[in-house]
Amino acid sequence: TNTNTKSNSISCTVIMNASGVFSNAACKSYHSQGGAPSTTTASGHLTISACNITGTITVAGDPTPITIQGGRIFGTSAAFITTQGKSVGHFTLIK
């Protein structure tokens, strides 16, 4: 059985405090089935140590948090691998 029939991408504007905490970030969720994007919010915590990023992101309405498994900062941008339940994802962060 093919269970990989849909996917979502999310785009958020995040404003973090000095501790890396953010809440109620405005987001749009884009769906592979098409249609207009949905609006939602996200909250979470990012920890930056040297050039490494870890943390969690929770999207409103989704009880399973996104966990950052490994990330690196490169100047004003960053990329990281995430897991959410049994799904693996990729994020790009632009300052």
C-alpha cells in the first residue's frame, strides 16, 4: 500500500527572543494536492551552539512536534534535517 500520497510544505516568519523561543509565528501551509495555502501558526525553541542548531517546532493543530535532528548555520542562512513522527523533512532558515 502506498501511504506516501500527500505532503505539505510550510513557510513561516519567525521572530525569536534571545533564548531562541518563538511563538505564534505566522505560517502558510502548502499542500501537494493543490488549492490555496492554509494559514496557521507555529511555536518552538531553537538552540544554537557554535554553528549547530537543535530544537523543536510545533505547528498549531498538529499534536506531533517537529524535531530538529541536525542543523548547521552558514552565515545568514541555515539548513537542517527534521523528523516528525515517522516522517523526515528538510528546513531552510534565511535571516
